[in-house]
Amino acid sequence: MKITVLALTTLFAGALFAVAQEESASPAASPEATASDPTVSVTTEKTASPSPKAEASASPKKSSSPSAKSTASEAPSTSSSPAAVMPSKKGTPEATIRDIEDKWEASVKNHDPSVAQAYLADDFRGLSSKGKVMNKSSLLSEIKKDTDVYASTKNGKVDVRVFGGQFAVATGTSTEAGKDKAGQNFKRSFSWTDVWVLRKDKWQCVASQAMLVK
């Protein structure tokens, strides 16, 4: 009987010891679980740290934009340089207008209205050597109806003054020699003034006055 009681006592003590071990094991597991939570939070902070690096990498893109602006600012300077060279290739306004005046007088010899047609402004007004007020169409008509036969038509000295790069006044003399419709020889000298305006990079004659000298 004592042996049986002793065995039961020993068995009960073993059971209590096992229960005590289980209870002591559960607190040990809980610190590990709590320790795992901080590791997760630390990992989140590390993964979040690259995002500032990504923002830092975006900053060079902003710094590259000024270089693009500087390139754009250089482009107009190169494109504007040919425009600055064009006037020198065409010659000075004075030389251009003198050339037109000489071609205009030379065209009178052949009764050719093409030069006057090209350089007379649509709003042209002029006063002929006979005191007749003319517009573009009436002046072109006079050139076509001219029955004189010219041996020579030539300008004398032509003086051109340019104002502001947009307006010019040309003064000069012209000499014309030949035969009229009656077969009589003639030699005429004129003094004249032409007013020119630069429109759309083209010089146009807007006003003219001529006077028969002899």
C-alpha cells in the first residue's frame, strides 16, 4: 500500500513538473514574438530609406533642365546670324535702289513695263514731267503707249538717302535720245525724285516726280 501511494505521489509530482515546464516555455516564446515585431519595423524603415535616394536621383534631372534651356537659347543666336548676314549679301539699300533706278530707265528704251510693274507700289502716286498725276496702272499704260524710238536711255548721277532703314529718297537725272513718231530726232533731259519704302524685304516706289529740263 505504501508502495502504491508512493508511486502515485511520484506520478503526480512528475505531472506538476511537466506543467511547470510548459508554463515556463510560453513566456520564452512570447519574447521571440515581440522581438520579431521590431525586426519587421526595422525592415520597413530600411526599405523606406531608398525612397530619399530616388528623390536625390531625381534632382539631377532638374539640374539637367537648365542645360536644355541654355541649348534653346543658343539656337536662336545661330539662326539669327544668317539674317544678320543677308543684307551684306544683297548689298546696301543705296546700292539696291540705284540698281533698280538704272534698270527702270533702261527698260524705257524697249517699252518694257516689267521693271515698273515689279517695283511700283499698288498705292503709288506720281507726277509726270507734263504735270499729269498718275497711279500705277496709268503709268504702266503710258509706258506701253509710248511711240518714241529710243537710241539710248541712261541715268546720270543718282543720289540715294535712306532714313531708318525703311524709307529712302532717290534723286537723279536721266537723258533719253532717239526719234519721235514723226521721225524727228530728240534729246531730252529730266530731273526726278523717287520715294521708296521697304515692304516685306522688298523696296517699292510709292511716289515720284519728274521735270523736263531741256
